[in-house]
Amino acid sequence: MKRIMSLDPWLVKSDKLEKENRRLQESLTSLGNGYMGMRGNFAESYSGDSLQGIYIGGVWYPDKTRVGWWKNGYPEYFGKVINAINFAKVHLIVDGHEIDLYQDEIENFKISLDMRKGTLSYSYSYQGISISAERFFSLAQKELAVFAFMFESLDGQEHHVRIESCIDADVQNEDANYDQHFWNVLAAENEAEGSLMIAETIPNDFGIEQFTVLAHQAYSGDFKIQNQQRTKTEVIDVFEDSLSAGKVKTFERRVFVLTSRDYDDYEGLIKQSKQLIQKNQTKDYISLYNAHAALWAERWEMSDIKIEGAEEAQQGIRFNLFQLFSTYYGEDERLNIGPKGFTGEKYGGATYWDTEAYAVPLYLSLAKPEVTKNLLKYRRNQLAGAEHNARQQGLKGALYPMVTFNGIECHNEWEITFEEIHRNGAIAYAIYNYTNYTGDETYLAHEGLEVLVEISRFWADRVHLSRDGKYMIHGVTGPNEYENNVNNNWYTNTLATWVLEYTTESLVRYPRPDLNVTAIELAHWRDIIDRMYYPTDETLGIFVQQDGFLDKDLKPVSELKASELPLNQHWSWDKILRSPYIKQADVLQGLYFFNDRFSLEEKRRNFEFYEPLTVHESSLSPSIHAILAAELGLKTKAIEMYERTARLDLDNYNNDTADGLHITSMTGSWLSIVHGFAQMKTGKGKLSFAPMLPDKWKSYDFRLNYRGRLIEVTVSDKVEIKLLSGEKIELGLYGQSLPLSDDSAISVTLMEK
């Protein structure tokens, strides 16, 4: 664990340029607006180790995966997010010398990510002048990125400043094959207001669309364009001026970024970019900044969690919410939430099952229902791709992909792609979660049932009947990816039958003759529900993770040497697969999803058995354990798991944050507080709470949107619940049913287990 940024409730800041940990500092200072984003790279030159990264939502490339051992059913390509053309790049030349922040001696360095207002600023002094930079990706105008610089003479001398403002298509991904570049320049123009470039992704062999991106830069401030230059891969606007003592000079750059996802041809791109420049040319920097900051204020008004008495916890939850909302806020149903968001290349930048299992509950509570509905529509719109995936495996129905941009599976690890099929159930669970939480059944009755039926058909074809008359599912990988190709993963079997049951019940409520579900099909589904095999152990009183799990050498993690952890960085894959160690919640994931189906004692026995074997080497793991530990009254363990999920990146727990942030697992800190410490539940359409207060915390406060009501919950030595807007409601608190209206808050003494 290495912390390189200071504690602050609203800032992620440092007074040190981390040359040895520059990638980590870049990750922690990433910005985005849901449409595009950027790692905390310097705009000016930095010749040291760095991971350059600018990304645009929905822009990707299908990379080759066919190798000598390719077999029928393997994905044809691996989809990956690609580095966009670099529209942040500048060369700063002071008194004839170009500043290199790695090589040059700079002083008074400071960097600060302002989470309240969505800005990144940094400053330093060099050879008698002060240079300050600030940037933001506008929430008010999604296509707009703003980069501002301020220059001041510190030594009373006159200094000459030259600024070369660039748009550069000569970029690549670190994970590209053979140093492959992904952009071909189609056009470059020098306009009076600033240059533009249009580039297109290189052709591919898979019939996947090529994306076109336009970047058009315009300016305001004290510097004026002196000349313009153009190379094969770059356009450059050149500015020059002198600094005199006592006067600050500003350079403000506005870059409008548009893509072929929204426009059919590049003439349309150019026309729209010019309209955007004209629309914004009369607005000064402060106006653009204030419009952006005002929308962040609206988001925080709804979503902020206030924690008294725990500075690390406070910074952690705000950092995670900030990065989540910088990645996705539901404006575009064609987009989803990549595990790294706009902060890195790892995992290809595509959609995983993390969205349905971990992100949907947060967005249900912290945003309008339309935001979550767009996540559901994303999957419905890709149903044809999921059906294609199932056919590739010789199966009926729909198999939603482990990794995708367009619905087609594009992950190339066989033990994940073909075996981790539990993700199919998470898609269905999200439909249930949305319906149960909002009370809106219109989606379920229409698009939702179309998805549920095809997923059910997959499960009905994927099971087989054993000699003793039980349905089984062999050859799978559960959420615990440290076991591959196992038989009868308890979570997978449980999820499969739940989907069949939920789909059957939904068809009774909302008959859909157009879906052609026959009586024979329904009878087969019912037979699977009734005769599914679930591995259990009566002596231990637990659900067995998979057949044969109890035959392993069941030594707890506490018996491992610290030097062996994390296992995935020290052990061979063969040794990991043979071990009893669990990467993330597996059986416990099922207990979280279907909480009201199990007794408290069943939860306790399974938690006490599996948690000591869990290494939590998935970023998704700690939150589920925090939630169950809180329910079981295991306060110390709940707090430990919360701290791990809340500060996973800020403290670099897994020693991999330099690659980018763990965006989808950032939901875990919110889940740990609201579903864990506050024990919020929404089973059977009733909202309830049973809060606890973590040790050392004086209080915590959160808001949530539930069925058209805005509710505020404050937990200290008492629990106070207020209805801020919406109609009165009956809710549960510590097992009691209490009315809540806007003219009387609920206030009771905190009860600890």
C-alpha cells in the first residue's frame, strides 16, 4: 500500500511531482464527463515514464486474437478502447528552452484534483516564472475540453514565452500489437480561430465500423496566434508573447471533440464543430467554468455522503463517486461503464458484468430512473449479439458477453469467455433490481421479458440431467476466477434457476404470445427449477462453492506468508487453481443477491467459512463482504472491508492503480455504507434500514431517490430519516414499520448488534 496524495475532504492533492510513481499520480488525477476523459497527464512535455491516455466513449478497435490454438467458438477479435488523438498536447518554450517537466529543475510543484467542481490544476515555477494550469471536461457541453495556463514573471525580468498548441494523431496504445498505430489523418485545416484535425481508425478485418474523430481548437486570453503549422500527423497553432513584471498573462484553449458516432460524414463534423465554437466564442472562461461546476453541484446535492470523524473514509467515498460520475451518468444508452473508465487501457475498456451486479444499485438510488433504464436498454439493444454468442457455443437463447462493446463476445481467455456464464444471470438480476426498486414494471413487461426469455432458453439448454435425476451445470467458472472448469458452482446453479423462476412468474403476469414460449418449454423450466442440484454440506451447514471444493487443502489466508500476497503476482496459475483461495465473493455473492431467501444463521455459517479463505484480489470483493459482515454484526470486519474498497485506488492496495482506476468496483464504497452499515433493503417493494455506526465515525449522512421520493438518512447516536420531497411512505427501521412524511422526521436511538 502506497499513499502519494494528501488527505482532504474534497481534494486529491500533492506538493510533489512523483517521478517514480508518475503513472499512479496520473491515474489518481483523471478527469472525464461521461463523453470523454483523460488521465492526469501533463499537457506540456514530460519525457519520463508515463501512460498517455485520452479516451472517447464508444470509440474502440477490434484487435486480432486468432492464434495457433484457436478453436471453434473462440471470439474472432479482442475489443479494446484506443487512445484518441492527443488534443491536450502543448510545447511550452520559455526564453528559447522547451520545458520538460521530467528533465528540468522545477520548483514549488503542486497538483490538485477538485472533486467538488470537477477540475484538475497544477502549478510550478521555472527559471524565474510561475506557470499554473487548469483543465476541465465540461458537463454543460459534453464535446468541450478546456485547458488554461497562467504565466507570471517572478524575478522582475522580462521573459519570452512561446506556446505551440497541438493536435497529434501519432499516438498508440501500450498493449497494441507490434507498436501498431490506430489513426489515419483524413483532413487537417488551419482556421482563423484555430486548427482542426479529422482522423479515422485504421481498417479492420472483422466488419466493425471505423470511427472518425474531429478535434477543433479555439482560444481566448492574452496570447494571439502568430502562425500555424501542419505535418503528416499533427496540426500546430503557435503563440508568442513577452512576460513583464507584475502582469499575469493567460492562455486558454478550448477543444471541441466530435465523433462519427453522432454524425454521418466529416462535413457534418466540421459544420457542427464550427457551430459549437461560434456558440461559445462570446463566453469567457469563468462562464464556461461556472456552467460546468454548477452541474457538479447538482450531482453532489443528490449523491454526497458526509462522514464526520473519519477523514480517510470521507475522501475515499467522494473520490469514488466523483470518478463514477465522471465516467457515466446515463445520458447515452449506447454507452456503459468500463472497468477502467477513461483512466487506462487495461481490460480493453469494455463492458463487464460489473455494471449489472455492482453499478445498477448505486445509480438506482443516486440518479433518475432513466439512468438505470439506459443501462438496461444497452443490453436489450445488444440482444442479437448475445444470441450470436450462444450459437457460437452451439446453444439456444442468448449468452451475454463477458466483455463487449457491441454485444459480441470479445474476450480471449477461454476460462472466462466460455465458462464464466454466471454473468448471464446478472443481466436478468438487473431487470429485477430495477423493477423491484422503482416499482415501474413497464420495462419488464416489454423489453425486459424479451431479454429474460432468451436468457432462460440459454440456461435450459446449458444444463444436463444426471444419472440420479438432478439437473447440473458442468464446466463453469464462478465469480471466484481462481477456480476454472468446475462442476456445479453453487452460485451459478442458484442464479440459473432463479432466472427461470423469475421469467416464468413474469410471463404469467405479462403474457407475451409473440415470444413463442410454449407449454413444453415452461414445463421444462419448471422441471429444472424443481430438480436442480445445489452442492451443500450438512455437517458444516454451508453451500459448497463447487463439487470437490471441500477436498482441497483448506488452510486460511492467515497461514500464508505476507511475501506470497497477492497470489496473482507471486504464485503460478496452476498453483492458484489447485488452492482453496478465493479471489472474490462467490457463494457470498449469492447470499447478497438473494438476501431474503436465507436465514441469518445460514449467512453466518457461510461467511465464517468462506471469508477466511478469501484473498480479496478482485476489486469487487471487499464490498460484498462488508455488507454481509455488517448484517451479521461483525463490525470490525465490515469496517476493514469498507476501508479496503473505499481507498483501493487512493492507497493503491493491489499495487495496480498505475494502470488506471477500478471504476466499476468504486460502487463498493457506496454499497458498503448504504447496503452495509445502514442495512438498506428493498425486498418485496418495501424500503427498510437497520443502521450501525462504524467505530471512530461520529456520524454519516446520505440521500437516496426511492420511487419518486428524496430521502435523507443521518446516523449518529441516533437514526434520523427525513423525507425531502415526494409523497409520504411507510418504511421499516430495526424491524418496525414507521410512517415518513414531509412534516415529521423519524428519529430513534441507534441500535447496535
